[in-house]
Amino acid sequence: MAQLFSSVKPTPMLKDELDIVIPTIRNLDFLEMWRPFFEQYHLIIVQDGDPSKVINIPEGFDYDLYNRNDINRILGPKASCISFKDSACRCFGYMVSKKKYIYTIDDDCFVAKDPTGKEINALEQHIKNLLSPSTPHFFNTLYDPYRDGADFVRGYPFSMREGAITAVSHGLWLNIPDYDAPTQLVKPLEKNSRKFALSLKQPILYVDAVMTIPKGTLFPMCGMNLAFDRELIGPAMYFGLMGDGQPIGRYDDMWAGWCVKVICDHMGWGVKTGLPYIWHSKASNPFVNLKKEYNGIFWQEEAIPFFQSVTLPKECTSVQQCYLELAKLVKEKLGKVDPYFITLATGMVTWIEAWEELNSDEGTEAKAPNGKNE
């Protein structure tokens, strides 16, 4: 009898309310490492590149697999808004999900260990972040006051201690930092240690903290270890037009992060960053990255001030309305920087149209992929 009970796996948090979205071009052997944490959740795998290539997925996982043929079939002409040959294609998984929450991870991200050597359940920490409030309107110097062992510090207004709804949980990485190409080139050997931060002489270390990014402050969002409330902010999680046929790459998650943060600020929602960590296993080629990032390095100097100055009208009371307003402003303001932004603004509008169409009652049946495990 004891053996019977010990074989029963505990039900993980939000088991039936969360999808894990993974973009890939390769076999997903990395899932074996994540099996203890992911096995009971539903996966949405978005296969980039050649749709005729067979992707091997370990047995025992519940998943839907979508390739470019599926995207074209499901979205029709609106498939033009989904990037090709770029991890930005992951946002198609957000669109077809039927769950309240999304966790997205890259296939070169492995299970990390904390400084005590314990494996980190990244998904569980993300869920805790999302289910607890944020503090975007007043910074708590003890970081997240809702974590076990923490609280509000002296001087924090009691009227603000209920906090705000958390829309996004942004996780970090050990081993290979998420650097741009120029920084990769000048710091080729730098890695992120899992030792606790004990000295300023060790600049990149495991920091045991979660904090809310203050209202009015932008941040560089990384999509490789990210969770969000899909029902709340999902329509704004568009990773833009990158990769094949586009003059820019590796700014897909950045673009989404800037849009999402402006909209969260407008709606009064919070964005958290910090824990959990994953182990980023390999660095991409900095010379290839530089070619992809080249335009973005210049354009971000125009795009970031644009987002910092954006004020959405009070008439925008939904994420869709906010996003369409942003698209209009992108076309009007950033279109002067380069014609690419006019194309991107069109893609933003198409994305919202496709989201609305696919998430209506009539669009539910169209979400079925060809690749589905039995």
C-alpha cells in the first residue's frame, strides 16, 4: 500500500490552466530534464523552419505540434503576421492556447540549481509570481513583499499594500547571459554563476530576489524564460516581424516587452523580474547575432524614447484597444525612422485581428494542429 501511494504524483499548480509554449527547429531531448516539472502540463510546440522535418518529442508528454503549414492553414492570409525562421514564431502558440496562463521556454534552457545544489522548479516560481500581487506604484526596498519571509518596509503606504494584479513574470538565466552581439564579443568568457552574490568583485551572480519593475520604467524582456497571464495581457504579447524577409532579428521579445510594459502601466498591472533562474546552455554565434541585430542597435535609440513618451488615451480600456493605438503611433512616429516600422505596425494590426478571430467562439475549432500526440 505504501508503494501505491508513493507512486502517485502530486498535482502541480495550475495544471489545467497553463500551457507551456516551446519554439524549436530540433528534437526536444531537453524535455527529459524537465520531465519532473513539465510532464503533467500541456505543451504547445511551434516548429520553425522546414515543416517537412520530423521533430522527435520524448514519450509521455501531452502536446500539440504546429508547423508553418498549420499556421498558414489556420490563419490564412493573416499568417503574414507570424515570423518565419525566427523564435518569434512562438507567439502563434500564445494565440492558439486555450489556457489562462502561458509559460514559454527555449529548447537550450535546462534545469538550473540554486546555490545549495537544489534543482529549481522554474515553472512553480513563475506561478507564485503571477498569483501574488505586484507593487508597480511604490517600490518596496525589500523587493517582493509577498514572498515568504519578506514584508513591506517601514514607510510603505498602508493604502497601497494590496498591490496590483501581476500580468508578467520575467525569469533570468545562469551560465550564459542574454547579451547582445557587441557585448558577447567583448566578454566571450563571461558566465553567470549560481553562487550567491557576496562581493561586488563578482558582478554576475545568483540573486535571490523578485521585484516589480516600477511604473514608467521600460525593461529588456527576454522570451526564453517567461510567464504571463494570457487572458489579461495575451493580445499584447506579439513578438513582431523578425527573421526571414525582415531587416532585423533578435528584437522580437524586446519589442513585445516594450509594448507590454506600456500597456501594463496604462492598465495598472504589474510586471515582475528576477527568480526563477534557468540554465542557459549555449551561447549563439556573436557574428551571426550582430548581422541580425545591426539595425536594431540603431533603431532602439529611437524606439525606446518613443515608448517612454507614449501616453495611451483613457478611452483605451482593453488590451486590444491599447495595442491598436500603439500600432497607429508606431506607424506615425517610428515609420519616419524606417519603412520597416510601417510594415511592423501593419503586422500588429493583423495580429490583433487574428487573435480576435481565433479566440472567438467560431475560431475555436480552427485551432487544431495536424501534429498531436495521442
